[in-house]
Amino acid sequence: MLDEAPLGSDPTLTAVLRELRRPVKPPSQAAERAMNILMLERRRRYWWPLAAAAALTAVWLAFRRPDATRPVRFALRAPASAQVTLTGDFNDWNAHQLPLHSRAGEWTVTLRLRPGRYRYAFVVDGARWVADPRGATAPDDDFGTPTSVITVGR
Amino acid sequence: MLGTATARLLAAQEPRLLARLPAGLATATQRLIDSAASEGLPVEPLIQKALEGESKGADSARIVRAVQALLERLRVARRSLGGATEPELVAAAAALRAGASPATLGALRALRPNQTLVVPLSVLADIIAAGMPPERAWNSVREMASTGAGDAAFLALRDRLTNAPSTSELLPPPARRPPSDAPPASRPDRP
């Protein structure tokens, strides 16, 4: 404890201890007022950007374009397959362009799609066309291969 | 909605058809697309239909028939809906293909004149495709549309009607598809 430490022979230590023991003067009113203003300014400095960001986010959420894209996750359980791709109205029915990624036999990919109706299918191991067992069946298949359909709402 | 001038420009320059379809098929398809563009109908769904056929290995005649049929459905959809966006026309064409009547489309527009019809039409197509008689499917959708329901409610309705545990009580067995006039290029599978 500072109060109990004896003043020793070391002049530096003695000077330091004497300074630490010196009573602190209470701040003057002006100084105290200045401190309060500084603390308030610090709070203000941090609050305004946060409030502005929150307000902008709220405005964006309220007025975001109704045709903005939404994330849509496609998944197919195919543990024995080496490769699964997704093809449909959203990629010109390119059977090789959109590979899914496998995790414990579940193949998935997430696309951002605008509101609308999309027909699609999975292509397994480069050759086998597979409808989505969890998806709706498209009523408008014209080529003899069952196709799935997904509707993305606003 | 695609402006006529823009549609014409796109139709005249469709490189995807040229890149993927045989020359004769590309020409025949382009003619149909040009017709659509001149009528102010969306061309992208027609392009996608042709590309789908090519990707699935269908023969040229079948692809042309499919594009032609879709074009006709788009025409009927627009006549029935009046003004409509491209996604609405696509969904309406699907509903017509499933078995909905043109009058149904018009009635739905009358119920929701200022709201998009994409999801209600899409749901109508899906529940008819799942086996529900068109009239009954329309009653379900009309009831929901009358309440001003949003997209989420319609999609929940579809999920309820197409995935119900007692499906046999809600839906009759799906009608048998007419036999196709050409074998599919690859056999479809469901895992």
C-alpha cells in the first residue's frame, strides 16, 4: 500500500511515492463542465453514425425494390453420386454450369433469384436428369423429362 | 413489360439460339420469337423453352412444337389478364398448361387489380398439376385472393394442398399423361 511504504533511501523512488501520495485537487467547475461536454461529445460521436445507419437500414428495408433478388437454396440428397449440377430457366438450361457442393451426401447450392417462376432439374453424374423430390412438379414439361418448379415470392 | 422495340431488338440478335441449336431449328425458333416480339410478348420464356429442349436432347420438331405452344399460351394469357408483366405471363401460361381456364385468369386479375399475380397463378398451376381438379383449385385460390393474402400465404396454401398427409382425400390421383410422340433423350429419375 502506498500509505504504508516507507520513504527509502532511493531518491527516485522517494520522489515517485511523494507524488503519488499528493492529494488530488478536485476539478474546478469549469474543468468539470468541460469534461462533461467532452464525454457527451464522445457519446454523440458514436451515437449519430449508429442512428443514421439504423435509419438508413429501415428505409432500405421498407422501400427495397420488389424485384430484388432473394437467396434460394437448392438441395439434393445423392450420397452415391460424384457430381451434381443444377440447370433451369435461370442459366439457359446449361447442364454443366452450376455445380452443387456435397456435404455428407447432401448436395446444395444457393442462387439469388428475382421473384418469379423457375423450372429446373438436377443433372447427376453428367448424364442423369433428376427432378427435385422436395419440389413441385412443373406441369409444363414438353420433353418427356419430369421437371421441377419453384416460385420465388416478393 | 418488354417494350416492342426492345423485344424486336433482342429477337433479332439472339446469339444463344445460334450457338446451341442446329441452323434450321434456330431459324424456325427465331421466327416464332420474332412473332412474339412483334406482338409485344416476352421472348425470353420462348428462348428458354428452346434451350431446355436442346439441353434435354429433344428433336427439332418437338422443340418447335413446344415453343409454338408456349407462344400461344402467352397470347391467351395476355388476352385474359390485360396488362401483365413478363413473370405474370409466364405464370399464367403455366396455369393454362396445367388446365386452368382463361376466364379464371381474368377473374383473378379482377380480384387483385393492383397486385402482382405471379404467385397466385403459380400456385394455381402447381395445385392443378398435383392432381386437384381445376375448378376446385380455382376455388381455393380465389378464396385466398379475396382476402388480400400475400405471397407467403399462397405458397403455404400450395404446400398444404400438395403435401397433405391424407393426399388421397384432398386430391384425386394425377391424370395419366398422354403418351409422348418421341422417346425422351434421357430417362428421368427420381431418387
